[in-house]
Amino acid sequence: MSRENLLKQIDQLALSEKISMVEDLWDSIACDANKLPMPEWQKRELDRRQRDFQNGEVKLHDWKSAHQKLRTKG
């Protein structure tokens, strides 16, 4: 099926069906995510962050505190 035909069929769906389709698409992508190569710059950055964490150089925040700070900011 061509992309164009698929898009035409999607346009005919109800909004709830489109949302469900998007969820299914994301689930499918997540299953294949490990097949994507990680760029070297991203690997270096993750390694640096892991090192900083292990050396105690990173201050962690729980989600509740971070969420509250974001809500009161601005």
C-alpha cells in the first residue's frame, strides 16, 4: 500500500481511531528502537552523564519536586 493511499484511509477514520492508531504505531516503533544506531556523540554524552552520576557530581531531584518547580516557574 502506498503512503498516499494509507494517508487517505487515515483521513477517513474517526479521531478516536486515529489516536488508537498512533498509539499502535508508537508501540511498533518502540519494539524496533534497539535497531536504530546510536550516534557516537550521543553515546559519549550518555557515558559522560553516567560517569558524573557515579562520581556524585549530579544532584538528582524526585519527580514531585521537579514538577512543582516547573509549575511555579515563569
